Amino acid sequence: MRAIVKPAPGPGLEMVEVPAPRPGPGEVLLRVKATSICGTDLHIRDWDPWAQSHLRPPLVVGHEMCGVVEERGEGVSAPAVGDLVSVESHVVCHRCSFCRTGKGHLCENTEILGVHRDGVYADYVVVPAVNAWPDPPDMPYSIASLQENFGNAVHAASVPRVAGRKVLVTGCGPVGIMAIAVAKALGARSVYATDISDFRLELAAKMGADLTLNPTRTDVVEAVADATEREGVDVLLEMSGAPSAIDQGFSVLKPGGEAALLGLTSAPIMFDLDAHIIFKGATVHGVVGRKLWDSWLEMRGLLRSGAVDLAPVVTHRFALEDFETAFDLMASGECGKVVMFPDPADADGPLL
Amino acid sequence: MRAIVKPAPGPGLEMVEVPAPRPGPGEVLLRVKATSICGTDLHIRDWDPWAQSHLRPPLVVGHEMCGVVEERGEGVSAPAVGDLVSVESHVVCHRCSFCRTGKGHLCENTEILGVHRDGVYADYVVVPAVNAWPDPPDMPYSIASLQENFGNAVHAASVPRVAGRKVLVTGCGPVGIMAIAVAKALGARSVYATDISDFRLELAAKMGADLTLNPTRTDVVEAVADATEREGVDVLLEMSGAPSAIDQGFSVLKPGGEAALLGLTSAPIMFDLDAHIIFKGATVHGVVGRKLWDSWLEMRGLLRSGAVDLAPVVTHRFALEDFETAFDLMASGECGKVVMFPDPADADGPLL
Amino acid sequence: MRAIVKPAPGPGLEMVEVPAPRPGPGEVLLRVKATSICGTDLHIRDWDPWAQSHLRPPLVVGHEMCGVVEERGEGVSAPAVGDLVSVESHVVCHRCSFCRTGKGHLCENTEILGVHRDGVYADYVVVPAVNAWPDPPDMPYSIASLQENFGNAVHAASVPRVAGRKVLVTGCGPVGIMAIAVAKALGARSVYATDISDFRLELAAKMGADLTLNPTRTDVVEAVADATEREGVDVLLEMSGAPSAIDQGFSVLKPGGEAALLGLTSAPIMFDLDAHIIFKGATVHGVVGRKLWDSWLEMRGLLRSGAVDLAPVVTHRFALEDFETAFDLMASGECGKVVMFPDPADADGPLL
Amino acid sequence: MRAIVKPAPGPGLEMVEVPAPRPGPGEVLLRVKATSICGTDLHIRDWDPWAQSHLRPPLVVGHEMCGVVEERGEGVSAPAVGDLVSVESHVVCHRCSFCRTGKGHLCENTEILGVHRDGVYADYVVVPAVNAWPDPPDMPYSIASLQENFGNAVHAASVPRVAGRKVLVTGCGPVGIMAIAVAKALGARSVYATDISDFRLELAAKMGADLTLNPTRTDVVEAVADATEREGVDVLLEMSGAPSAIDQGFSVLKPGGEAALLGLTSAPIMFDLDAHIIFKGATVHGVVGRKLWDSWLEMRGLLRSGAVDLAPVVTHRFALEDFETAFDLMASGECGKVVMFPDPADADGPLL
């Protein structure tokens, strides 16, 4: 089968032929229908310090996907052959104290597809059956593929209480714009969004942001103060990892407010614990991955009810073999979610 | 001024002339713009056992209203003369341990307008300034009046987590149908509603119910099981106080589910604690009044964002002097919220 | 090996010789060191309606135990042969939506040892490795055996917030007296306890109850009101299942209070939802089983720190073959926890 | 009367004669029985940047105290003349949205005794009646005085769940050592404590710390890892404000852990949001002041039950007129809580 691999330490990816995997006990073999690109995949392609310390090539990369069950290993009772499934990319141990207490997203033995074991940018992939999440058969493949990433947004926006409240989302990458939609679906009174890309701010508006702010042109702190009668916001969803955005976000967070942090800063930053957290009596939640499997259940509810529509998130579609162009587009930031199809016939929209 | 009073113990109400009240320190005098009828007002008119044990006539009745600040007593800095305000009907002591810990709705010294002290079915009323909640000047009077009642629905639907979940509302009186709208605004995956009145079920559908069920014709337990792949609902909002509805509601509540109880049964009932609560590991919340003032803040958010539209709730408008017809209509149950206007010129819709 | 079995439908139990079980994949074979008797075991012996509907004889009975790992099935990496372990009696599926979201105690496919599959009143038993909870090697066998039951008490007393609060425990069977100790360990200001047995009330006092009340002689409602300056208690832990105790308990629960219900009523009862839950704005938690595995972790912390001492709970020890006397004692109610040892040499106290 | 005042901008304090205050409506006049010194008082004496920006001399300083009600202003119904009371130093507005929703500790119009209005280092002081918290008449004056400060410890240790868990307290000043006692009283499995002063570490051990660590001699991260089987702690209570302690504390916080931050850093610091909060899925709570009045109620419970004994916290007693020596001692850090008595006859222990 074809697969996109990191052949050896160093920058770059290659599409090569590799043997198709076989499902072991408790596993399923999936025929990949669609895959999508995450920021992590760019780090892997570019071989940044994080990638250098986490990957051991050679490895098939990629972790967001949907596919159809082609074959089941021993002892698998669900899903059925032929089912459409999305994939949770974190393979957890089910034995550590985190897994045993409903905190599988913190499993100390997590293996991530496309990072610690072969990933999904391929014609086929094998995953534990428990990681295959059944989708309705009529779900568009592009939406099914990005559910794993949507789960981060659901996780982040579900931890603080947003109902009836004013929310600021700093950073309008794919997770940011999906978090905007979730916050609105959960009854947020208003959602303000910041990003330095006007393209992304337009997507943010499409996903429901009431006010979009480009900090290269606008004083975000002042603008949010204006919009909130000088009170600030009740909730901050930090999706950028940018020190200036973090500082702006906490500056307009009300006393007693809640912040959910998902964007990575990649290095320690100067941070004012007194002003941003202590004097405010604020609560700050670190958000990593998706809650296994609460976030998936909540996603299902939000999508099936129509409370969230992810269609505008998918801005570009490619054949899997055109992955280099797709990655370059993703790196430019002038996009929402970029989806790649191993079989062009599976594309649920025009390919580029 | 004119006022509707309970002149003496016994059934019935009368419209009479009484002296207009004067605001004392910390109080405001309001010119009443609109008032609405609550089930409690029917109990008071009919002089049922509850009314007999709580009221000491003579008394001006009524507790749901909006009005304009006409005069401020000593020491009042807000709201301003001329402001449109809704009224929280529970006058609390601010001193007991409940008031001191953010649980004013449980204040042990609560006085309710129209029950323990003169109410709002009149041209003017005096209330503590802190009970006058500022409304946007363009809010329709009928909506502003029923906010106090809307607060019960917000309180009830906010206590359990409804986001992405399946919700059953048993009882589609005004609070029930408003709770449907709140549950949808907070991201509920689906809302099922039951009532024995088809008129009310139609209102329920207008407010967003995905499925309406009349237990006089339909097996509610079976129908909800069908609608939920035999799983049942995650959340029960019990608004009827009817033993059969309570039993149906708990029967379809999933293990680990949450129930919020607001409807009063008026007497002990046969209840299966084992099956309904213990074996299910369910959580049951008693809901009384509105959270002071969390529910009001949440209401403001839900209304200003447009997440909830209360317009369909107001089904009938009357001049205050036609209160007898209005009460009879309310007693029939073939209505949503019935609003009465002291000055017909203030009506925001055709009077009956 | 020897085992106590329910040979066929009908009252009674027998000790017989049966083949020792063998561990399958993922399972461990345990040599039983101590077992304890639960109320459920009495129902099984007496073949009450609950037992009739849940058991399919022949079956080895019993579900509380500790033992030493004798042999491991395929794929088991922990615990090690020779480890002392306690056993979680609920064998759950790890696949249903409850298991997947940290609510394994509500698993819809639960099998209970000694109820749905062979139990622990025997020389050996096989359980899934994941159900074997490692104990410190120096833990007394009697304490290790009753941990499973202690978990119910920890679960019940951990759900409401008891720190600095006044707590009423209705029902001083083994779970009740252990819940008293947990409430004290978690900082309860005072714990009041009721039971109709003076023997049990003495145990309650030993476990830390500040006030013990026998409703056959004392007006519980009045006595608790006296003890609490007429305010009532913040938390009710209902462990009796007796309608009168339930009514007393809720009568003295403060507005805004929390109740955890664990005692089973076995049939619907007359219950005043208005007075007991709704007007009070109370929160009621159904408590079933132990949280998998949060309760076990919390138990470990409470026992290892010495915050809870379970020694007084174990009032009687027997050789396993004297099970009939042990069961009769348990049925009399004049005991705390009754522990039986397959090998009398393992007894950590004098046998009766 | 005598009072310790900041006469004008600049370092230093003076004891002078000033007119005794008179209680206005809603206020009470208290005769001061005991006062204690807080770190804030040192900042005020030394006139650091914080003091320069918050105080407008002349002003009577001090905010921790107990006293006896000498006279009541108009409209005060409680407490009674002669009652012993402790004082909540934050005078809040009862009108802002924080005060209205049970978050009075975040009131946007807070006035603090001894900072924004005349304080308690005097023979008499006037405070709002609602700020006077009734104490049992037999409570030692030194304990009654430091309750306000104890409230910070209760607030901090109550926000995370500590029951059965491992807790690290970084910083063993008065609030730190009281937090140790609270954590133990709430069922913590073990409490580890760090400070650079051996005197304070000895106090920490007296208050219940299971392990004390001096980072000038010990590798805290390694020592905590050793003590916790390399797992780290579930809860961090940060009381030092020292960047190195903050870094050590977060380094040993487990994934999914909770941190409560109370110590002030006085300036932004380098902080690793990725490692310390995001990847760990940690929750961080800013802790300011006491919860009005939840913390006071919880304090009452913990003290009256005997779960917490504050006697070891009071290490030194002085006559009020010896305030300079008392302040110097407090500045040295070689003390727990330092209490000063306007009338030496009120001292509940030997004066220095």
C-alpha cells in the first residue's frame, strides 16, 4: 500500500510503498477514506526539536482520519466490517491510575498514531477496536476525519461554563474556530475572536464569532473592554500559544473568570501570576487531547443535533499524493482544515 | 391607585382603589408597565390550603412585573429614575447564612411580593432597589414582566449539564416550555416534552422540542426508549408535579443521569428510591426560585445573545382590569403566559 | 477445593468440594485468605425475591475477600504471584459508554462475583487481573477483605462535601459505621448517628460519632434540632433503607443540603418530594457500588495515612466451615463486620 | 484612644492619640482585645511600591483582630453588645455583580481595614456589623484574632480536593502552616512542606506535615518523587510566591493535579505553561482573601470540632505599644503568628 513516511531523522516526508498491516487481537484494519492535517504534522515534517525528541523513524505519519472497517482481529465484537469510523489517535493503556479513573487523556503510557506508532496517511491502518468511533453512515468523510481535532475544541470549550457568558477565543486556527462554534452552541452570550490572519478571522466570523479582532491593527484589550462595558470576559479560550495573545487574554479576563489553555508556547514565557490568576481568583484549566470518551459523546450530540456545523471548517481538499502542496498550504495559515483523500473518488468536494 | 387585592380570607379577588405606596430608605417606587400571572396567583385567588397558610389579607397580590422607576428612597444610587426594570419577587434578608453564602434563594427570612407583602397587580408598587433588575430600554414589556418566571426555567435547566445530551421535560406549562428553549440554547442534543394538553405541546414544539408526547395517547416510556435507541435520557426536567409524569420521567432516566425537580406534588407520593435514584447512581436537584443573582445574569446573557426567544411564550394580553377573564384563561391551561397591562397603551400586542 | 454454594433454587447454602478454577487470559487465580459477609449474602442464603431474580444456581457465593495471587493467566503483567490483593467484586465490560467515561460502577454489563458468576467463599477463586487491587503486604487480612465494602462507605461519604459540616448517618450497619469514620476523616464538624440497635450505636461511637440516637427511645428530629441550634444538618448519609429513618433524615436536612442514599427500601415508599427536596433546594445522590477506581484510590489514602482505622469494624471471626453460625450472627444485627477464614491459621484475631 | 498610624507617605509607623470613632448606621464599635500582624502590614510599614500605590495616609493600620462589641449603630440587630467577635477585614459593597453572586471576595469596590480605611491597631475600631463574626465566648483572643488569616488557609486548602490525596505546601509562613493543618483535617493522605527557614519547618511539622524539606539543603523535586513512588503530588498549595518554589511545586504536580496559588510573586516570572499546566491537564486556582462567608462557616466547623488546633501557630505575644519589636520579629521570619494586645491583661499567654 501507499503511505507517507518519515524515512529517517531529518526534515521532509515521502510517499512510498509499504506492506499493508494486519490486525492483531482486539484490533481492526481500516481502509482510510479521508485524513486531515494537524499542526503537529507540520512539526514532524519540519523535524523541529519536539519531533526530534518524540519520533523514531521510519514511521508512517498522520493521526486524523476516518475509514471503513475492512477486517477485524481476534476478539473484536464491534465495530462491524463495513462500518464508517473516526479514529481517536491516542492509544491508551487502560491500566494506569489515570485510565482507571476516567482520565485516559492523561494516560502515562499513551502512544499516538503517527508519532509513536504507524499513522494514518496511508491506504490502510490498524488501530485498537476501542479507538474506532462509529459514525453515522451518511457523515461526510471530511467531517468524520476532523472529529479527532474537533474533540480538542469540544474539550476546551466544555471545561469552563460558557452558558450566557462572554467568551474570548485567542487564536483562530482550526481548533480555535471550532471552539467558537462550540461556545455558541453551548449558549455563550457573545464570542470575541483574535488572530493576526484576516483569512482566519473571516472563518471565525463564519463559525459564529460576534466580533473579530486583528491585534496587528486593533488594541485588543481596549476593544474587548469597549464591547463588554469595561467588564471584560468571563471565559478565555487560549488557542494561540502566543505570549502577546496570552497576555491580552488574561488582561481582559474578569475576576472569578475561567481560562482554558490549549495553545502551546513551546518555551517558558514571562507571566504575571499575581495579576492574571491570584488577585482575580481565576481558575485556569490545562487542556490536552480529548476526554476519553466524554468528549466524543459530546461531539456526537453537538453534531447530530445540528448545534454545530463543521462544513465551513474544511477549506481545502487534496488527493493524498499531493500532500506536499497540502502541507505547504497548511504552513501558510491561509486555510481552515486541509483534508486529503487516498482515493480521489472519496472526496466530498472539489479537489485542488 | 388601582390594585387587585385579596380583601379577606376566602376565594376571589377584587380591583379596588388604595393609596399609592411611598418608597422608604433603600427602596424604589415603580410605575407598573406589565404584570403576568403565575400558577401561585391562581392558588391565591382560589384560596387553597397553601394560600390559607401563607397569606394574611388584606393584601395586594401578584409578583411578576416590569415597570419604570418613578421615585427613589433615601440612599438609593441605582437604578435611575426612568429606568425600565424587572422585579425579583423574593425579598431576602442579606443576613442569614444562606444569604451570606450565595444562596439567597434559600433565605430563611424570604418575603415574597403578593404573598407576604403587597404585590404588583396595581398601578404602582414599592420594592427594595436591589430587587429591581435593569432591563434594556427596548425590551418588550411582556418579556420584561415574565423574566422572573423565566428565571425558574433558567435555574432548573442550568443545574444539570445538558450540553450534547438528551433531555426530557415533563410538563409544558410556561416554565416547562421556557426550560425547553433554555436546554436547546445550552446545546442539548435533543429535547423531548410531555404534557396532557395538545395546546401546550404545540407551544413546546415552537420553543424547540424535538419530540412532543401526550401521555393520554402515547406510552411515554416506550416512545422515549424508541427515540433514544433504548438508552433513555441523560437529563430529566420535571415541571409537572404529576406522580405519573414523575414516574415516567425517572423510568427513562439513564444510569448516572441528572434530574431537576421543580413541579410541586402538593402531597407525598409513592416513589421508588431504589429504582429511580440509588441503583441508577442518579443525582436529583430540588429547584426553588431563581439563584440570586446568578440566574438573572444568565438570563440576560441568553436573551441579549438571542439564544432564547421568549416571544412565543406570551400567548394572551389583557388590560389589568380584565383580570377575571385573564385568570380564568390561565386556569384553563390553554395558554402560555398571560400578561396584563395597567395602562392599555403599554400593551406590546393586541389586547383580548 | 472447598466452596460454599447455592446448589439449587431455594433457601440455604452448602459447603461442598468443587474443582478449583483455572485462570484464563487476563485473569488471576487467588488463594483466598479472608472473606467477609455482606447483607446481600443473607438475601442469597434466604432466597428472597431479589435473589430469585438475579441468581442462577448452582453457584459459589460470596464477594468480599482478600487473597494471594497463586497463578496468572496469559497476558497478565500485574499483580505478581505472591502479592496480597483485595478484590473489586464488580466485573465490568470496559466497552459500554459508562465504562468509557469513568463510570464503570454503572456498567450496563456488570457481573458480580457470587451473584452472576462464581464467588469467593472458597479456597480459590479466579478474577480478572484488573479486579485485583494490590494491598500493602502487612495489611491485616480482615481489613483487606472488607475493603470492597469500605468502598461503598467511601463512595457515599465522598460525594457530598462534609468538610466543616454537620452530618447525619441513618443506619449503623457496617457501611454506616465506616461512613461515620470517613466523614470524620474528611473534616466533618460533627456526625450524628441513628440505629435501632444499641450494639451498633456503640460501634458508631467507637468509629467517631459525636452523638448516637436510638429512634425507639428518642425523637430523632427533635434531638438533632437541639444539637444543631435548630438548624439541622448539612449532609445526610442514608444507610438504612427504613422509611422512618429516611423521613427523619430528610426532615432535619437543611435547605441547600446534600443527601447520599445507599440503603435500599426494597419497595416504593411514600415520599414528600416537595418538602424533602424541592422547597429545600436539596441535592440527592444515589450511591451504588464503588467508583472504579477512584474510590479504591481514596480508600488507600485514608487507610495508609491512618485517617481511618477499620479495626473496630471487625467484631467477629470464624473459620469458613462455620459459615452457618457466622451467617446467623450477621442476620441478628448484633455485630459489625463478620470475617471468615478458609485457613484458620490466617486469622488475624481469635476465632469464635 | 491610642492607635498605630501611618502618619504620612514614607517608611515607619507611630503610636499616637486619636479620637475614638463612633458607629454609624449599620456599624458596630469594637473594643480591640487582640490584633495580629500580617505580611501586608510589613509592606505598609516599609512603604513598598504596593503600599505607595494603595494607601493614602494618615491612616490607622492593621486588619486582623478580635474584640468585644461596645456599642451598636442605628439599625443593627446583631451581634449584641458584649459579644466577642472576629473581624472580616474586607468591607464589600453588596451591590456589584460579584457580591450579588456569592463572590464577595472579588467585590470590585472592596475597602480593606488598615489599607483603604482606618484599621484595627488601636483601642477601638468601627466596622460594619456584617463584618463582625460572632465567636464562642471562650475562644482565646489570640486564636480569635488570627481567624481572618486562617480564612485564607481554609479558602486555599478547600478549593482543591485533598481527601485521600498527597499534598505539597510550598512556603511555611503562617498561612502555609495553617493550610497544612487544614489539609490534614480534610483527610489528606500526606502533606509535604517546604521552606528555607528551619524554624518554620518545625512549625510545619507541629501542624501535621508528614515530611518537611529545606530547599537550601535538599533537592525538593527528587525528595518528593522519592516520597511518592515517583508519581508526584495530587495537590499543590503555593504559599511562598518564590519563583523557585513555584517551579519545584509544579514540577512534582501529577497530571490532572490541582494547584491553589496564594503566594504573591510581586512581578512577572518565567513560567512554563506547557509543562506545568497544559500537558498535565492541570487545574490552577487563584486564591484571594476568604470566601464571604463560606470560608468563615467552614472555619467555625473545623475549629469547634477540634479538627484543627491553631494554638501552635501563635508563637509570640506583645503589648500593642511594643509594636516595633513585634514588627521586627515578624520581618525576621523566625516566628509563626505574632499577636499584640492593647490591654496586656487580655493576653492569653506570656508577653515578650
